[in-house]
Amino acid sequence: MGGGFGGKQEMLTEDIVVLAALKLRRPVKLEFTRAEQFYGATHPPPLQDHHQDRRQGRRHLTALRIRVLSNTGAYGN
């Protein structure tokens, strides 16, 4: 599956691809259309973030304060 960059580790459609690959005995690729992406995959929850940073010069980050409010509902994985 590769890396879960941004919380994409939910197994929703990967089992379909695995079954197809086992049946066909060859690599399989599942590609969503734009519309399918919205109802067939997970989405990041809406969130608000406020942050402040303090830097020393242009490169050195010396302090970081982050406040995040995430509307995950009942399924906040």
C-alpha cells in the first residue's frame, strides 16, 4: 500500500484490487473518476487551525504553537 501520507490507510477498496489481481494473476489498477472519489473514498475532515511561530533569522524555527479544531464526527479515525 505504500506510505499513509495524510491518513489514507483505511482499507476501503484495496480488497477488490487484491481479489482481482489474484483471479487474473497479473497487476491490477483501480482508478476512481472524479465523482467516484467523493463517494468511494475517505476525505480529510473539515478543520480550523491557528498557528504562531517564532524564528531566529530565516532558517531556524525556535518555537511553534498550533491549535487545531477538527470536525470528525462519530468516525474520527
